[in-house]
Amino acid sequence: MDHKGDSDSYASAGNLAPPPPPTGRRVVMGIKDVSDLEELELPSETMPLNMGPSHPAMHGTVRMVMEVEGEKISSADIQVGYLHRCFEKESEYATYTQIFPYTDRLNYVSPMLNNVGYALAVEKLLEIDKKVPERAQYIRVIVGEISRITDHLTCLGASAMELGAFTPFLYNIKFREWLWELLEELSGARLTHSYVRIGGVSGDLTEGFGDKLRDVLRRGREVLVDVDKLLTRNRIFRDRMDGVGIITKEDIGAWGITGPMARASGVAYDIRKDHPYLVYGDLDFDVPIGSVGDNFDRFAVRIEEMHQSMRMIEQALDKIPDGPVMLNDPRVALPAKSETYNSIEAMISHFKLIMDGIRVPPGEVYSFTEGGNGELGFYIVSDGTGRPWKCRVRPPSFANTAILGKVLPGLFLADVVPTFGMVNMIGGECDR
Amino acid sequence: MSQLVLDRLKERFTAGEILETGSQHGNEWARVRRDAWRAVAEFLRDDPATRMDMFVDLTCVDRFGREPRFDVVLHLYSLDKKLRVRLYGAVTEEEPSIDTVAPVWPGANWFEREAYDLYGVRFRGHPDLRRILMYPEFVGHPLRKDYPKEKRQPLVRRDPGRVD
């Protein structure tokens, strides 16, 4: 994804073509040159500057305490935790099924991916992860990829808006709403779906779901073309994104950065490809990687990932087999309603599963999936009861946000907004 | 899957340092003696056969009723070799401290702060061991099993204009 060589595209666009930046000079925000500023020896004192926890240019509750020399950041202390809702502590008191609503609220722009990741972890402990019906696995891939698209749409739309481009935000949100309408049709809730269950999913695809989804994707591709036109060749947008917030390949592993951020820096680590789970091994898709590792690469990788997700969804819709969507195993599946109301055995079984929870054999598992922002891991310690001894989530946003303390120093204050936007810190997931 | 990592560890370290190894649900794990924690971490990162260049996760488990009470749990991954491993470092309740791995992988910094915040395990040599999810005036460590879920905290009053 080399985007450095297309400055001549302005000339071909005809009128009002801005001159290409002189080579060898780093231009920031189109007007300033860093080297010029460094030569000016103005007497300056550093000043503490507080941004957040509630700031109009930051879509997340995070506080940054920075030292600035004029416009330049000399140190940054990123303080998270404002959205801590005791996910782990609450999970220790909830049955395995009751944790699904909590996982919805981790990354609340892609709840399905959290649902799927958590279900897979518990299924590994129960050793039923390979036995989940194939149709349910395909449905999980479809809803998961829909969630990935909504996640990226939110990230890109909100970031563009913070840089002054309001229209792409509205376009993205429009597309996101079409997808959420479909998920609402499936699960009954627009945002907090709790659709996945241990052993399968809570219900089959609705009548005509596939056709509606294909239609939404067709319209969605048009939206992405519009957004791409509005942003990728937009001089203001490019000047604030290009070459800003560069993360090197070496830092990726050491800081535990995963997902689109890692791929933008040239690390082709995608769990769907490297350690396939569900039916990702049967699907044909590419992993886009960046070459520079700046904000624009993170933007471009996310755009391309949405196209790949759409490819995956269409393949999955073609390949999805008929069959049950829930594992027929009385240890995890509730008996059919007709049985529950008409036989004492089924009613007791239903009661036990609801009140005691699904009994998971003692053991420990670390299960990882590709979440919207990177490696979403669940580390569950079971003591053999219906409630986990420990249910830890390895939040991708937490590791991704931590590197801001290293990336921000040296940048201008205005660069905080696009850099933070492209990290896509999701408060619910970062602070749990 | 990642048996190789455990074999390398057993070759390099003595049985007194790598106390136990095993594999469960596709995860390979090793139990490391507390004073060898940092050396094992550095070895796994630098050894050409394992090259654990990616820090994945660090957390703690309160095994209430067992002695030693806490386990610090570290997950590592090798981007090159696609290997994974989980390390346990047991920590006692009387002296809940273990060496930091933040100088080995800078990403461990925040995860260790979180483990300190929620479990009260101190990481020796950590550059900046502050609370991260809770506020500085919080009393106790909420994920310990003897911290009641419904416990209330004293009301804190902040001085206006304080920067921290």
C-alpha cells in the first residue's frame, strides 16, 4: 500500500492542484516545516497541558497529561481507566452464559466479535469447539465480519470528522446503520446483541437475511467509494495523516500491538490467517499491510480490510450449509421449549442450566481471535463450577493505547487528534 | 504445538528454575521459579529457536487457599516462528513481588501496572508502578478473592487545580 507516489494525481484532477511538497522536507499540516521551527530559537518554557477525560476532539474517555513546548509535545502521560466497569470481578459472580452481555459491552462497536471470542474460549475448555455445527460456525463468521466492518466504519468516520470532514462521517454512519439493522433483525438488539451462545448461536438466520445482506454490501461498496474519494485525495486530510505518528516494525511486537495497527506497520499478523479458527481456513481473503506505519497507512489498511470482510461475507453466504445452529449437547444447550413446558426432566435440566450455569471442567485456556482492533484473547480459569474462577480479557486497545506515550512526544499538539483516532481506542475494551 | 519452547527451556534452565511444564487445550505452559522470572523472559526473547518477540498478555490469578497464593501469568508469542507459551510465576501473599519484564518488552509496562492495581503484586524494578484502572486513593486491590464485591470505598476529595 504505497501511497507516496501519487502526488501527480492532483495535477490530473485539473484546477486548484496544490504543488507537491519539496522532497526531503517534512511538511506538517501543509504550512509548517519542522526544520524551520527548530532553527527559530524562541525562549520557551514547557507547559503542562491536560486533554480529557472528556474532550470534544477525542471519542473516548481518556486523559492525556502532556508537557508542551509551544505547539510541540515533549512528553505525554496517557491515563486510562475512566470507563472501568469491573468486567472481571462481575464475571466471577456470573454464570458462563450471563457473561455474554458483559462481553457485548467490551468493544461496543463490534460486540459480535467479542461474543464469538468468548464463546470459543469456553468451548475450548469444554472441548466442544470442533463439534459446533458448521452452520453456526458460518453464521459466526458472517456476523463477526459485519461487526468488523461496523468497527472500522466508526473508527474512520469519527477520525475524519475530528479532522473537519463531516460528510464521510455521515456516510459511514449510514452504512453502519444498515448493518446494525440487519443484526437487530437477527438478535433483537441494535447494539448489544448477545447473539452467540456456548455451543452455537441463539437463532438461525432470518428469512431472506442473505439477500438483504448482499444488497447492503452492494450499497455499502458505493459508500466506501464515495468516502475514499472524499478522503484519500483530500489535501487537508492527507497532510494531517501522512508521515504522522509513525510506529516502526520493531516496536510492534515489543509493545504487543496487534490488528490493523500492526499490519499498517508492515507486520502481517492476522490470526484469521496465521491461526485459523471457525471456518476462516476455507475462505479466500488477503491481509493488507502498510509500508510506512503512519496514520494514513492505518486508515488505508482499515479501508482495505472492510473490502476483504465483504469478500468473506459473500463467500460465507455462498457456502453456508443447512443444519442446526446449536450443538445438541444437554450439558450446554437448553432443552426445546415444548419439552421444558411438558416434561419434568427437561424443566429440571433447564432450571439447572439457568441457575447453576453450564458446568465447565477445571482447567485453564487462553483463546485468541482477531477482534476489531487486534488480538482479542480470553484467559479463563475454571474450577469446575458454573461460574469462572477468573475470566480475563486481553484487550487489544489497552496495548495499542500504551504506545501513544512513546509516539506522541515530538509531534505537534494538533497531531494528537488523528493519531489517537487511528489507534481507535475503545474505552469499554481498554478499561473493561 | 509449541512443545519446542518447553524443550528449549528445559535444556537451558535447571529443574529448580523451570519447576513444571505441561500442555492443556492447545496451550503450552511452564511454571518458573520467582528468581528466574526475568532470566527466562530474556532467554525466550533472545534465543534464535524461540524468538518470543511479541508480548501478548500479563495478568495475575489469585489461587485463594493455595500457598503461594498468587500466580503471575505471562503470555508470549513469536511472530517469526508462530509459537506461543504461557509462563506462571508464583508469588506469596506475605511478599507479593516479582521482577518486572517491562525492560524486556516495553508493552508489559501497563499490564504490570494493572496487575499491581488489581492484585497488589509489586514488580521489582518497574519504571512507573502506579495504579492504572483505579484512582490513586483507592483502598485495597479489588480482584483479590477476599475483596468483597459490594465493598464501598471512602469518599475522596480532590484539591482543585491539582495536576497529576
